[in-house]
Amino acid sequence: MHKLLLALISLSLVGCIDSKEEILEEKNQGLVYCAEANPVSFNPQVTTTGSTIDIIANQLYDRLISIDPVTAEFKSELATDWKISKDGKSVTFTLRKGVKFHTTSYFTPSREFNADDVIFTFSRLFDVYNPYHFVGDANYPYFQSVGIDQLIRKIVRVSDHQVRFELFNAESSFLANMATDFAV
């Protein structure tokens, strides 16, 4: 019985493929990613749908830090180091040097990643006067739900490769929230 069922499944799967050439043609078309749903945005900061986060966040973006899935400790990504002030109201990130943006046929970056990019990325989340805050009717549901938009007082450029997040109050979950797929 099991052998008959396996044979029928195999025959039905083979029937889906017309030829070896068709397989090769499909492989040469580029990356094929199968998911349970379409992403609702290419910006993980403006959504909470799991399918969007799964499809977009790790494949297209980096974050300052992440959480090691084995040890549950924070680990470096775009930030090589981070220091929390004694009062817990500021966190200074030292940024990785030499990080290049993607070059395409229509875009050639003029510089490498630096503190200005971190400030741009995060200030638009909490600053409603930032000209990019509402682009695409964006809201930032994850950051609003965990209160990050009300926690960050300002972001200061210390140097090209250091940026300091100044908080209204000490918050023990700040680093964990910065390590999520929403904080790309």
C-alpha cells in the first residue's frame, strides 16, 4: 500500500515538470523564495506581519546588534561595541568600519555606512517632524507598542563611527528591542 502511494505521488510530481530544459531555464531566472504570503512592505519597521518580517528583514537588512540564538547574548552586527551609561539613560554604539552599500546599475554609493545612517534610520521613527516620518503613510507599530517612540529623547552623532541614543529614562529592554528584526 505504502509503495503504491509513494509511486503515485512520484508520478504526479514528475508530471509537473515538462523537461530538463524547463528546469534549467527556471534556475537561471534568479532567486525563487516561497513564502506563505506576500510581504506587505519592504520596510520591516512599518509592519508587524510575520511573513513580511521573515521574508524581508534578514535577507535585505542589517541591524546594530542581534541576539545569539544559542547563548541569548547580544552580538555585534553593524555595531562592534556598545556602552550603557551608569544612569542607564544613554547607550553609545561603536559602528563597524568599511561597511559598503549595495551598488547597482542605477545607484553608486558615494560613501560607506556611518553614524548619519543610524540617525536617519531611527530619528524618523520617533520624530514626527522628520520629513520622512510619514512617507508612504508609515507608522511604526512595533516601536509604538513597546514605547521606543516615546523612549528616545535624541540620537547624537559622536563621531563618524559612534552614535549615542539618549533616552528619557533607563529602560532594561532597550537593547533587546534594538536587536529585533524591526530595528533594521
